[in-house]
Amino acid sequence: MTLSDHQKGLFITFIGVMLVVPDSLFVRLISAEPMVTAFWRSAASGSFILIGILIIKGFSGFRNIITMGWIGWLYAVLIGSTAPAFVLAISKTSVANVVFILASMPIFSALFSRLFLNERFQMRTLVTTLFVLLGLSFIAFGSTTLEIASWKGDIWALYVSIAYAAALTAVRKLKAFSMIPAIPIAYIGAAAVIYIFFDPFAGFAGNWHLYMGHGLFIALATCLLTIGPRFISSPEVALLILLESVFAPLLVWVVIGENPGQWALIGGTVVLCSLLISNLMAFRSVGP
């Protein structure tokens, strides 16, 4: 059976989202200093993508790097910075807090699109933003009452959400370019900066298999989430990405018994339900 482009987009994006789900669990399982974990997360995933591009397209696959301009480099810097920030977020607060805060990314994307792309800010988005902010306030309050949660980690998660939203807004200016070649530059560049300040080989022998597995998952997920959304609508992408916010804390809860706490669950439910309703309304307006 031959799949249509739309079906391929849904399938590729779904697989990409599922490969992101274990990201938080890998960070929890690796027994290393957070920035060492961030180094290997960036270096391994960047190297895997680099090797894949060289095998498939050779050095010509990096031709876009020369012509993508400052917006492309801004995208690379933003994406590169999210790797260590995500690890710091997971290391300083609960996984549930992190993924629920990251679910707010569409709101920041809408704000940046209004500010920098002059796109219309719809009433639906404004109402959704207010409910998401309410949910985030519940999560923030829970961080003061739960031992495994902290506002410091919440701040890092908020940065990842804002930076990634800014990166996606920037790359929309470069629709004619494939941004996959910029990803290994972003990740390996971030690893190089971390290497200046930390020894990444401390405890490598005991964690190498987790480092490599972690990097492979992120590499595959990043590529699939760059390719898949080209064939489906933005509301469909947003709906699929919400799955990561649901499954990631559940996976960590089942595997290592990390209870997210009632306030994180309440706040997360408000955030996810707000975004779900908003995305369903947007999906309905797009039509078949």
C-alpha cells in the first residue's frame, strides 16, 4: 500500500515524537554531572546526524550552510543552547514539570510570529495563552512544595521552550532550505563549548552505552521532526507533539518511580487540555 504525503508526514512525525519520549529518562539514568551528560547528548546526536548526512549526500549536503545567512546561524545557536539547558532542567526539577512547561512552546511561537513575522494573533491563541499561564503557575507553586522539583529547573525548562520557539520562528524565514545540516553544527558546537569547562570523559566507562543510546534517539527524533512536519499542517504537528508531554512523565514514573506530584499534574492537565482544545479548533478550521 502506497502512503500519501500527508500520511507519510503523520507517520514520520509520530515516530519522531515517540523517539523523544525517553529523552528525560536517559538523563535520569545516566550517573554523571549534568553538563557531562549535556556534552555527550550534544556530541553523540550531532555526530550521528553528521555521519548520516555525509553517507547520504556527502559534503554537498552542507551547501546550505554557506547561504543560509544570519537567520540560519541564529537557528543553530538557539538549537545548540537548548541541549545543555534541557539537561539542566531535568537535573534540577521533576520530569513532569519540564515536559509540561515545554508544552507551552506553541504559545511562545505564536507570540514570536506576531512580533517578528507580523502574523495575526487570534483570540483563540490569547485565551489559550491565559489558560497555559494559569497551568504554569500551578506547576511553579508545586515546585515550592515537592522535594524533587525546584523553580531553578523550571526556569531552565522555560528557557528551552522560549529558545526552541524562537528557533522555529527563525527557520520559517528559510523555508527553501533544509535545516538538517545546521543541526550537527549546533549540537557539536554546544559540545565544544562545554568541553572547555568540563571533563566529559569522567565516568565514561560506566555510562558509554547510555550516552550512545541517548544520542541515537535524539539524532533520529530531530531528523524525523524536521522532515515530517513539512507534509502536515501546524495544528497536526502540535497535536502529535503533545503526546511527548503525556508519555514522558509516565515513562519515568513507571521505570524509576518518580511521582510528579499533584500540583504538577493539575498544572500539566490545565496546560495540555488548553492546548488540546486550541489545536483541535485550529485543526477543524484547516479542514481535511
